Amino acid sequence: METRTLQVNPEDTGTRLDAWLAGQLPDVTRSAAARLCEEGRVCREDGTALAKNYRLRGDETLLV
């Protein structure tokens, strides 16, 4: 999978990361999104890895 940059919108605030990723990436199921998080392959722009149960803050940029 190639690296993708995804922008979180303010209306997504409070949504679980794994569920949001599954909605943003059509080829990725929620369980696959959770695995990406567990493998440390989802992070903020500063390189901080995010857990699958991370709640989105809105208006942030994520790298997958």
C-alpha cells in the first residue's frame, strides 16, 4: 500500500480512527485499518503513531 495523506475534517471529531479510516479508504476494512494502526503505520505529520481507538480531534493531517 502506498503512503497516503488524509485530512480529518472538524465534523469527524470524536470518531474512532479505525472506523474513520475504513470509511476513507475504500479497499480497507475496519479490521484491516485496526491492523495498520497496530503495526504503527498510521501517524500524525510529526510521526506520532496512533492507536486504533484514537478519537479524532478534527482538522488534523494523518499519514497512512
